[in-house]
Amino acid sequence: MTSHPAASPKTYQYLEVILNGAAPFAGSDANRLLSKIQRKIDFRQGYGLTETSPVVSLPIIGSEHYSSVGNPMPSTEVRIVDSNLKNLGPNETGELLVRGPQVMRGYKNNPEANRETFTEDGWFRTGDMAVVDDNGDITIADRIKELIKVKGFQVPPAELEGVLRDHPSVLDVAVIGVPHPTNGEAPKAFVVLKSGQNADTKDICNFVNERVASYKRLNDIVFLDSIPKSLSGK
């Protein structure tokens, strides 16, 4: 919806509500989409998993914090913890844990998976990195297993993808981690350019690296005609 060449205010003239899920949607992507619609609509992105039946949080109607997935649903508790399951404070990034009536009892006939997924006191480990701000709004960073480990630092691919999509020549993008001889891993981007654009690796890398921390810098880009996706669009 954001990148399609046919997108215009007329295309979206009857659209009043957008609810996003399944994967994090950068605030910059939301702003770019809303700029094409050219009028105020209700845009929100919620968060949940199959194991949480499936909703954990959703912003209130009218929220303009587009990168956030809002506050927890009623009767739902959340925690942000470090790798040792120690609680973190506001604006600190860690794993999101959930407890509530919508959380599954466990995986049938799979005690090993249940031990890995639930803490001893019954919290469900989502496997997602997130941060909760001072207002209690949750923002999802990325899946823990998809984080790129650079010199011991964690780099969320979704963050770099959001920056790359801000480049005026970029239509679509995917970022992964690849082995690096000294840093452990390094980010690698697969980029689809918009029709008629001819930006090169140096131009795009400079654009990204001016906007991210030094350990998140990008130096490896492969240009493709399209990004392969599953039926769910991921």
C-alpha cells in the first residue's frame, strides 16, 4: 500500500480504518502511507501471537503514535526483561513477557517447549524485543532470533528496513545478518529500486549510515527485481 505505483488519494477514497499486524510497521512507513491518503484516517497496529488468542495490545482510537502497538488489553500484564529475566525500566529494550487470560495453557504433549516458553511463575516469553515508554505504550523492535549480533550489540533488521524505505529510490527491502570475520555478524540488505531509479550501493549506504548508530552501519547491498514473500506477505 505504501510503495505501489498506483497508490493515490483516489485509490484510498473509501478507506477509513487500517489495522496492521503480523510484523512491525515503522512509524516512517505509516507517515508515508498517510501522506498518500492525504486525509486523516484511523491507523493503528496491534500486537499478538497465535499463543495469545491472538491479541496482547492495541492503541486507542485516534492514537497518532504510529510505531506503537499501544497498551495491553484488559486483564493483560506485560513485562520487559533482560536475558536473565530481570525486569527492565521504561524506555529500555528487552524481551516482552505476557500474562493474561488469553494466553494459551501450553503446547500439547511438548513439555520441553513449555519449559522454554513459560517462566516458573507463569509468564509467556514472546520471543520479541520491545520497549515500553513512560506512557505505557509498547513498541516492538524485532524477533529475538532475527536480531543481528554486531560486536555484541543487537541490531533489529526491521529498524534498518524502515530507514532504507525512507530513501526516495527504494521500493522494497529486506535485511538479514551474515557472518563477519571480526564483528560476529553484519547487516546485509536486499533492495528493490523504484522504476527509473539508479541509486547505487554507496548512495544508499551513506543515506542509512548517517541515520543510525555506528554498529548498525550498512556496507553490503544486493539489488533485486523483487523480494520473495510468503502468502502472508512476510
